[in-house]
Amino acid sequence: MTAKFTVSGSNTKIIFEYIAPTAKISEIALAAAGYLWEHGYGDHGSEDGPILFDDTSNQDKLNMIDAHVRRVIMDLAKSHTVTASQVEARKTAIVYAKENLNMT
């Protein structure tokens, strides 16, 4: 299992942990960070002082991956909430229509 909850008082920590041989996990992280870099993640510097992907640290690369994972998790949660709200609104609208608009 790669994920777990740790509760401490009123706070909860969620940990996702992946273990693989160093060469493999480094290759995966580098490729993922490279993809994200090409799609605007990370500090690219400025026109006068651009920062190249190869000049970013391993921590910078992991930060890009972390930012993306957090964004995906939040987008999933928002999509679920919106969909659930739409389902409830539809149910309410159907009941209203049946009761008030002579619709079956």
C-alpha cells in the first residue's frame, strides 16, 4: 500500500510513498518533471535570465511533481462535488416539474 492517513489531534496527514530501485524511480521522476516543465511548471526565470530544466535541482523537480499531484487531487475533489451537486439539482428539478408543470 502506498498511501496512508496519519491523524494528529485535529490534523490529518496523507502520505503517498513509492519505493523502487533508485535508477528506475529517478528515471520516472525526471521524465515526469520534464513533462511538467514543458507544460509550464517550475521557475523558468525571465527572458533576460532564463532557467533551463537541466539547471533545476532534484528538489525543484520533485516540487513540480508535487504541485501537479496536488492540483489533480483538488480537481478530482471539485469535479466530484460539482457532479454530486448536479445530480441533486436534477432530482429536485424533476420533482418540481412533476409537481408544478404537469410533467410525468
